Amino acid sequence: MTEARPLYSYPPLPSPTHIRVIALKPSTTTNAALRCSIRHVNLDDYLGNYEAISYTWGRPVFDHSLRCSDGTRFAITANLHAALQSFRNIASTRLLWADAICINQNDSKEKNIQIKLMRRVYRTAHRVLVWLGSGVEDIEDTMNCLLLVTKVPFAALTGTSVKGREVSSVAKVNEPTVFIDTQKKRQLQIKRFLNLDWFSRRWIIQEVVLNSDVCLNYGQSDISWVRFMHAFQILGDVELLMEVEVPIQRSLSIMFELWQAHSLKRSVTSIERRDILSLLEAFHHFDCFDGRDRLFALAALVED
């Protein structure tokens, strides 16, 4: 049911280096209405106290609301609504950035200016919060197991030694797990996880690569980008990526090397040069709604 509140009217940003930040109000009740205020901050002198959300818009149906302190509301998608509910604090305001709210989507001039700021928005953020979705128990269990495999020696995924190292029994670990049946089932679970929409969205590449602190979230489960890639490498060692398409595997590996290059200043070896043609080839299967964004989404990663 649509709320009676009028839609938020966007005042112009003070300068080309200003962005909007969502001050999401706390709640002790998960299903309570989402409430916020909007702040204007200048990236030139802001310390990055906000967290930037990386997500997919999902179906373009704006039938959920985020209430603003001035008596208006934002019409948002179900996926963004679920993300904000999950990220909302119990006792304190949380500062967040999400493109659908922080950029006036009906102002082409503003959108063009803000798109050019995306590199700084994600690099300046205190943390990047990846929202993968919610509602599928099997996928959330898989997420929990990705975290588990980084905590135990090879997490007993096969019950045999790998490259001369012993594999412990997962039954001895008091953690939830779905890796208890056939090898084929395990492979298909990983495939379903990596086939989530977020993993094929072109804009997520720079959103992850440009920030040193990235956390992936599905429902109530979360895992850091570093642990996720560690788990990804372990799954390759124990042949649990056999059902995952090669381009997806290669793209994730390149993303991790690009992340290390930007965050840890390490050299990139998977592609010889970080020019636009090399990046377009490496991420050719990543989608974007607007065809022009195929270039814009990667431009921030090109070597000077």
C-alpha cells in the first residue's frame, strides 16, 4: 500500500564535490518503518564516516518506502528496503550511501556529475557493505560455510588431505554447514551462490576494488571480502568450483588482484595492463542496465 506522504524533493547539491548521505535512524524492531534524514557532505573535506552500499536494484518496482524527517518519503525497491532493514542499527544512527536515494535519478545533469564521483564515493567510504539479498535459507547456509572453511584447515570438505595437508572433520566443528552430502551437491550450492545477481553487475567491480574494507552480507550472515576470496581459493583446491563457469572464476580472481593492487599496492599479474580494453575483456560478461555504463563502470580502474 502506497503511503500518503509526498515524495522527497531534492534540493540542489552545493557544489560538484558534494554528495548526499543517508542518516538512517535506529530501531529495536526489525519490521518498523525505515526513517532517515539526508545530509549534504563535501568529499573534499569529509572524513568518510559513512558506509557505501553495493547492491542490485532488483525489479524496478518502487513499492517500498523510506520515510524522511521532513515529512516526505523515498520510493525504493524491495531489495534496497531489505538491505536498509538489515543494516539499521538498534541504538544509533548509521550513515549510509546508496545511489538510488543519494542521487536524484530524475536529474540527468546531477547524475552525470555524481557518476564521475563514484570512484571517490567508494574509496572515501569507511566501509563498503555488499548486499547480496535474503530469504533463501540454502544460500545463507552456504554463506556461513564460506566463513567456516577459512577457520578450519580446509574445513573437511572432502575428508582427505589436500596438497599434503590434513583435512579435519567438519563434524567436529560446532558450526552450521551444508557441506555434508555429495560432492555434486556441494558444487551446485556454490554455483547457486555465485549466480546471485550481484556477482554479474558491472558497477560492483569498482565498488569492491576501490575500498580496503568490504563486507558481503546475505540475510543475517556476513563475511569479509578477504575471507570470501580465501574461501574461494580453498574451494578451488578441493574441486568445489567445477560447476562454476570459468569466466566467473577468472573475473573474481582478477577482481581480487585489482583489489590488492588498489588497497595493498601489489602488482597485478592476471592481466598484463590495466587499460580499458584489457578490463573490458576480463569483465565482458558483467551486465549493466545502460549500455554506456559498460565503459563508465570500469573507467575508475584504468591505470593513468
